[in-house]
Amino acid sequence: MSTRELVVLGTAGAVPTRRRNHNGYLLRWDGQGVLFDPGEGTQRQMAHAGASATELNWLCVTHFHGDHSLGVPGIVQRLGRDGVPHAVHAVYPGENAEYWDRLRYATSYYGSPSLIEHPVTGPGETLQGNGFTLTALALAHSIPTYGYRLAEPDSRTFLPEKLREHGISGAAIRELSGPLLAECSAPRPGQKVAFVMDTRLCDNVFELADGVDMLIIESTFLDSETDQAHERGHLTARQAGEVARSCDVKTLVLTHFSERYTAGDDHLFIEQADFPGAVLAHDLDRVPLPARRTGS
């Protein structure tokens, strides 16, 4: 069976704490691995989570603040050391490409990882993956920052009872078209995941999150720090919940918490998000994608 799940490697904001590592999020998608924002310590967190460098096919960095990118040197070097045989796509803000270069070549290392670089700029772009598209859209932070949306194309699923009713089987199924195809199949919406870090509310936050099955989103602050959140280019838990409600999100994953908050504050993030089934992320959590939406 295919696996689609989020493996949470770290959930801290700017400063790691005793219970929260720097950011790191591995999306497992049908045998492919998409690693978002590897902060400091990501290699070790992957070991704790039972994940390996050979799983990685995409490395996506939203922006070049340290809590979202200081793990890049270790990941790149690990790809070479472990002899990962396939190419890994690296997506990052092209406006700050010099930081990518510094991180990629931070030290001498063994091996020659194969990286296909995709510096995105301006309003963003859409890249073609294996069975999905990856769209990067500009966000509103203090330096160039992009959110990501992974989308599987819509398709159709065949209805066995209708196929039997019409006596259709085997290779003939693949030849169906027109009204008969419509009668013997049903829409199969593609699954979608959005990854939104460090940003104020802006139009692209809502565009990225629109209709996704899972929204992984920063909720750095609580209501008491709303003004500070806006000043620093961040979201509150309440704003994250507002996005999820207005965008018809199925699963909301709250993460990227300021170090000022303790375990005793965890319930406040859920309460202020006010979204049914919201998940408060903790290091090494595994969050499965929800059941596929039904077609209309």
C-alpha cells in the first residue's frame, strides 16, 4: 500500500528548546520524500524518526532564516555520504541564492550528491514532480519567502458494479470514453498539501491552502502577541485557524512555536485555532493524510 504521511522532525521557531527541535518536516508520498525546511539537527531527528537520506527526492526551503535552513549542509553531505543514487530536486528562493550556495558548500564532504536546483523568484512558479505538481508562491515575511503546495491531479475511479452491469472487463476498461466512461466511473479528486511558514496573512496564504487535505502552517504566537506577530511577519494560532476554515482544509497542523511558550500553553493554540480536528505538532509525530475527498 502507498504511504502518505507527514513526519514531524522539529517544531520550534527561531530557537530550539528542550522539547522542540528546529524545524523539519518530511512528507512521505507514495515512496517519495519531500523534506521541507531542514533546521539545525534535522539529520539526528531523521534518525530518531526512522527516516533516511535515500528517501529524499525533494528538498524545499521556504526562506533562509537559520531555523529553516541550517540543516541544509548536513542533509546535502548525507546525500553524498550515503551514496543516494537518484537526483534530489532543491527548491529555494532565488533572490537569496547566495545563502543556498554557502549552505550547500559549507564544508568539505565526501561524495557527490546529485542536486537539481530550482531557484524560484518573483511571484513563484509550478514544478512538475512524479505524479504531482509543486507550486511555490511568494509570502509576506522580512526576507524573500515562499510557501509550497503539492497537488495530485484529479482523475476518475472505476465503479466495479457499473462495469459488471455493462459486461466490461480487462483491457476494454482502458478503452472507455464519453458517456459510458462517465457512467462507469466517478471523479477522484487529487490530494493536496500546503506548507506555509513565516508570513503575515496575505492572498497567497489563502491560495496555497485552498481546498487542501492537509495544511502545515506556522502558528508562532498566541493572541497576546498579535501585534508582535504582524511586526515580525508571523501568524498567530487564531489566524492559522481562520485560514483553515475559509479554505475548506481537512487537516490543520499547527507548528513553529515561539520558545516563550511552555507545555502548559499547548491547549491555548488548539483553543485559539478553533478548528475541528486541529493537530498541535510535536517532534517525531506522524500525521497521516486524511481520507481522500469524494468526487462531485
